[in-house]
Amino acid sequence: MDREEARIILSAYRPGRDDAADPAFAPALALLDQDGELADWFANQHALDIILQSAVQSIEPPADLKASILASAKMVEPPAAQRQWQYPVWLAAAAVVALLAGLSFLILPHNGPKTSLASIDAAIPRLTKAHEHPFATDDGDVEKIRHWLAGNGGDKGFVVPRGLKGIQGMGCEVTAVNGAKISILCFELHNGGAAHLYVMDRSQLQNPPPDLKPEFQERDGIAMASWSDGRHSYILAMPGSGSDVRALL
Amino acid sequence: MDPLNFQNLVEQHYAELYRFAFSLARNADDASDLTQQTFAIFARKGDELRDPGKCKSWLFTTLYREFLKEAGRSKRIVSMDGEDASAGDLAISNIPSPSRTAEQHEALEALASLEESHRSVLSLFYLDHCPYHEIAEILGVPIGTVMSRISRAKEALRERLHVMGRKNRE
């Protein structure tokens, strides 16, 4: 083994970890005793590793990320084993998640003017009935909609309710109501009608809807459900009744 | 998997996944989205995982693949090729961390300015408890490639830090 080969191998060596017992490093480590230049290089390398390791560990996730992850997981179709959740455990977990998400939202600072949820609610029937979107899919792929939104100033980290899984996406757009940016996803229902999912960053709202527990209302013939999942707030709207929109959650 | 196990899994890995995501995406919003998306995929497909001991590497592998998919299509996650110092500056300034030292800050800026293949391998290398054979599995490359890539990435990082140090002195 020459010095260059030893350097490549020792670049992947992390002192203080299990690497010392790894036979892949043994010949290169043995060379340190015989090659002073290599030993100096290794000492410098180790100093750099210590700085970088502490730097990477200094990256802290946002305070509300864990609550958002747990809340989002409840909005997607769970694995088969998860469908056997015990009700009290589910309820306790949901309460904790809702509490954490609520607290984090109250504690964290939010910039910019806020828009009232009522003003957005009032605009939903008009937006739902307009039903014309600049982007349309030809194959119903919701991921294409997600990517279009991401590339056009919309949201992309949203979670589609499990009742809409398997329903074809038709199109989408990004719009604004009273300064609040809204991503709109349009879904083609099996009866030929359409449902619209409105996605907003909850920090834009003065009074975002509650976590996990959708609120229902009807306006101008449009049934609506609204909820939040930590970072995002959602409104699902469609012509029909509360039971119609509830079936899509 | 029951919900308490899922919660344990999130608690155990979300911070490290976020660090990896941040090193890749170089901004807090995309890093949060990637981390959240990874667990959402696990919530849907986790029961397909036969070996529970593979959860961690499954999560990191999924996050990395999601990043590559997004990076290939999205304009928000930038710079797959070449080095981009300004992107690093922007990203690091987005994370509040009063306890971070100037040295750590400079190191993160240098890391963020590296090309993607170097950032990904080094961020995994510097995470806790991520041995090089696991890095190979996550990145989908042979172990030998991981070793040589770490070596090249560290060289690039050292050069970057040298240039930054020179600029700071001027």
C-alpha cells in the first residue's frame, strides 16, 4: 500500500468510532507509524473532521417539524398493521400532536400580514365554480401537479387526504386571496364532478383551522372541510353536501 | 407498525434526516418538506419493510431518492453540478442557531458550496452513527467509491475553506 492509497482509506476513518475495529483500515493505520508525513496529514484530517462533525450536528430542525411529520402521517393511508390502532392510543397520540402543533404555532414568530380564514372561505365557492386551471394533466398523475406547483411558486410539501388517493388529478393553479398564496389542486371525481383541494401555508392565516379535526360548512352550494397539519392549512371543497366532502377525507 | 412505534421512529431519526436533507437542499423549507415527505412515504409503505433493522437506511435512502427526483424537476432545489458558493451562503443564513461558532458556520458554508455528490457523501459521513458501508447503501454506490468520494470531497472542502479563509483575511 502506498501513501496515496492509505490517504484514500484513512479519509473514511473516524477516530473514536467502530472504525478502529474494522480490518479494512488496519493496513493504512499501521502505515502511520512508519510515515511521518502521512501521520501529519492524518492529524490535520482529524482536526477538520471534528469541526465538520460539530458543524453538521449544529443544524437544528424547525421546532414544529416533528409535530408536522406525525400529523401528516395521520392524513395518509397507513400500513395494514396501523389500521388496527387501539382507539384510546390513537386519541392520546392525536391529542399530543394537536397540542404540540398548536403550541409550536403559538410560540414561533410569523412574518407578514395575516389573512383571515373567513375571507378565504368566502372566496372558495367562486374559485371552485370557476374550475379553470392553467395546468392540466393528461394522465391524472398528482405528482406532476405537485411538481408544477413547486416550479410555479406554489406549495409542494402538502399531504393529499387519503380519500383522494386513487382519484385522478386534473389540474392546478396558484392564486392569492387577500394576499394569502393558495395552491389549488383539482381532482376528477368518479361521478364526473370535481373536488378542489386548497393548500396554504398556515403562517399566512390569522386563525388557521384546527389540526387533525376538519371543520365542515356549506356555502353557495359548495361543501367545504378545513383543517391544518402543522405547517399547512387545507380546504377541500366540492359541490354537494357535508357527507360528500367527508367521504373524501 | 403501531403508532407508538412510528412516533419512536420519528423521534429517533427525524433530526438526522433533516440534517442530511438540509445539506442536500441547502434551505430549511425544502429540507423540512423532504423530511416530512420521507416519513409520509414510510407511513404508506413501511409495512413492506421486512427487516426492522433496515428502517434507518431505508429512510435515508428514500430521502436521497426523493431529493434527486425533486432536484431533477424542480427549480427550487438547485445546483446538481458544479460548486455554488452563493447558494451555501444563502442557505446557512436561513438557520437560526445562536450556539453555532464562527468556525462551524464557515464549515457549513464550505460544505454547502460543494457539488451534490460531495455534499451528500460528506454530510452522511459527519452524521452520528452512519458507517461507510451504510453510506454506500444509501447513495447506491460501491464501498470503494464511497471511500474515494469522501477523499475527493474532503480535498474540495479543504480548498474551499482555504479560499474562504483567504477572502476573510483580505
